[in-house]
Amino acid sequence: MADRHVPSKDKELLDMSLTFADYELDGLNKINVLLGKNGCGKSTLLKLFDTNVVGEDVGLVKYITPERGGLLTYQPGIEQNITSNKNWMAETRRVNQLDQFRQQSMAQYRRLESLIHREFEDRGEPANFALYLEQLNGLLDNIRLRRGDPTFEVVLVSDETPIEAPRLSSGESELISLGIEALVFSREIVADKPNYLLLDEPDVHLHPDLQSRLIAFLTTLVDEHNFTILIATHSTAILGSLSDYEGATVAFMRSGDRQCSFRSITESLDRILPVFGAHPLSNVFNERPILIVEGEDDERVWQQAVRSSRGRIAIYPVSCSGVGGMHGYEEEVRQIVSSIYDNPQAFSLRDRDDGPEEIDDLPPVSRMRLSCRAIENLILCDDVLAAFGLDWDGAKERMDRWIDSQPEHVRFDDMVAFQASGYPRKSGDLKQIRLVLVDAILGSTKSWEVLVGQVIASAERPDAGAIPATDSLQAYLGAKTCNLLLPAGDAAVASV
């Protein structure tokens, strides 16, 4: 029996805790995602939930096994087993692989028809099961379901040609089966009690787009009915599909965890998820670790560096829109990559501004600061100037001439202040004059982010023990940034 559960009995947002079988789940809401890699114990938790969260104060609990095999065909014997033994289906599903799962779903489809007809009869209305069939059809594109005997038949949308069950794709079969399971559950729940639908890896066989469609279907159901969904998955596409749903929470599970604290999907998590969501569990994203940067300028610089490096710089830059949000982003990334990858890594890079260059890591996030004030200071490093045939003396001469000839320019006072302070190219605040520097000093029509990114793409990390020249790009990036982000050896110079 569940030791503790404090559910809401209306459709308002929940804040529920459960304790069972040495596990504690806090902060549960309408749809709750338990994210973790294979073998961390997600399925074990759900199965123990299924067998331990019981009692007079608990409604219906239904566990959906992770490997769901079989065909969408009706077998009377399965329906007879379900009818004669109320525990039969639950007991057969407490395994990781069930070869006849979809046949069980077909038997439940007949149960769904019966439940819907009874609802309409109790209201004194003519039955209209077609409404619920269309809910299932909303999950599908090229095929649709139409009434048949004893259940339904599947036909092509284009010309109504019937499609036999063995010819359905695994994704189509999966969506239909899961849709039936959820609809039946929504009609069998016990009023005025907490009801729990436990979905173990519903992403199996589903392309990320279909995962998103399933999530939209489920959010509609939980908004219409009083029940809670707990999803165990390693699909960040599912989590990303819930980022705009107010009743969604997430917990990140690692092997051995017994306490899972669920929390809302925050704005920073919403920004980070697209990095991982293009292909669930794809190790491509661990081979191109995320790089959290302060602003969109930094993001564009590093995006250009990645593009121009032709694969030599392997990162995925993401802006957090200001240094104030960096720590939150680092925490989100830390939890995600630790829950998905065996050897996770991620990076963050701050401007130095007026502070120290050193910063402690937040494993597995390696944290860095630039050695120069900010990313735009790289415009005046020796490597960028050399790409335009300039040295520092030549650049200062051009800045002097610009000041002499542009007294009416909107940035004239800023340039004069830069000149008066001795042109501190590494430590000066260049934000207001960076466009002037690119136009008047470098004479380029390209954006400064592109120019700097292209030069970074051609750079390489210093040899062990080597000390970079004082105003080199390597010196401005800083030793830790160079060692972690730049490749070693034989850099191909990018054209600027």
C-alpha cells in the first residue's frame, strides 16, 4: 500500500507526493516525465509503483510495459482472459517484453466501445462512438480507422484501401495501441480518487514527430479527466513536447536513486531541449557537447566557428541570454546529460568582464571564462587583424584617422574615449564601437561575429607548455578554453 499520497481531487494543477517500496516521488503534477538512461531503474520504479500504490484511497493504476509486440488483431481468447481474471492483464504486463501487447489493446478496444455506449445510455443520448474513433485518427496521417467487426479496420486515407495488420508500420501500430490504452484508462478511472497511468518508454518505435503527437493526445486526455501520467523515458523529444504544458514536470534519474523530485519544465530547460531533441538518445549530441554562452553574439561566433572548422570544432552553442542565467542553464544541462549519457560532457563560456579568469567546474559541465573582457575583443586580436593584412600599429593608425574624420558620427565620443584610454584592446569595453571597428578598421562588409568565428575555426590549441603571444587569439580565449574547445594540429585556415 502507498504510505503517503496527497492528491488534488479537481482539475487544478497538482502538487503531490508519494512514498512506496523505499521510493519517494515529490512534486508530481498531471504529466510527469522520469528521464534517465537505460539501466538506471526507471522500469523497476514503475513496476513497484504498480504493485505498491494500492488501497481504498487509490483508484486505478495501469502499467504499460516498455517492449510492446504483437499485431493489431482481435483474438477472442485474450478478451476471455481479461474478462475472467481482472488481474490477468496487469500480471502479464509486469515484464519488459510482451509479445501480445497489441492483441490485448484490440481486446480493450471492444471494452472501450462498451464503456462509451454505456456513458451515452446513462445520459439518455444516442451513442456516438465515432467521436472517439476520430480521437485515435488524430494520431495518424496516411491511414485511418473505421468501424468494423469485431473491432475496426485500417484503411488508407487516400483511397480507403484496407490495410492488414502485418502491413502497418511499427510506429503506426504503436500509436494506435497506445491511443486505445489511454482512452480505455480514461474511461475506467475511479471518480474522486487518484488514478495513475504508468507509461514505460512510450517512445519505442516512434519518430520524434510521432512522440510529439502522442504527447498532445495525452495532454488533452488528462485535461478532460482526473488522472495522473508518469512517463519513464530517455527521450528528450517527449520532454521537449511538454515544454509548453503547464501541468508537466520532470525528474532526472540516475542509477541507485530512490528519491525523485519533479519540477516544472523551466524556460532554460525549454531553450536547451532542442539541442537534444532532434534524435532521442543519439550519441551525436554527446560527441558534439553543448556549449552554453552568455548571449546571441557569442552563440553566432561559435556557430560560425563550428561551420567553418569543417568538423574540427565539435560543439553545439546555446545562448542563455545573459550571464545571470548561466548557472541555471548549467544545472539543467548537468542533469540532462548525466541522465542520458554514460560519459557526459558539456561546456559553458562566460565573458571575463572585470572579474578573474578562473572558475570552478560544475561536473560534468566544464566552465570557462575568456581571458579578454568579452567576445567582441577578439576583433582586435592579432590573428583577426592579420587576416586583413594588419598589425596592431596599422590598426591604431586607422582608428586615429577615423576619429579625425568622423566628428559627427554617433559613436565618435565612444571612439575618443577608447583612444584616450590607450586603446586597451584586450580589456576595453568594445560593445558600443564593435561595428565601427569592423567597418573602419578592417574594412569588411561581413558581420563581426562571422569574421571572428572564421578565425577561431582556423586556430588550434597551443602545444603543451607553450605560452601564446600576448595579443594572440589563443591568449584572448584563455588556456582552458583553447584546451577544451580548439582542436590540435594542422588547422586549415578559414577564408575571411
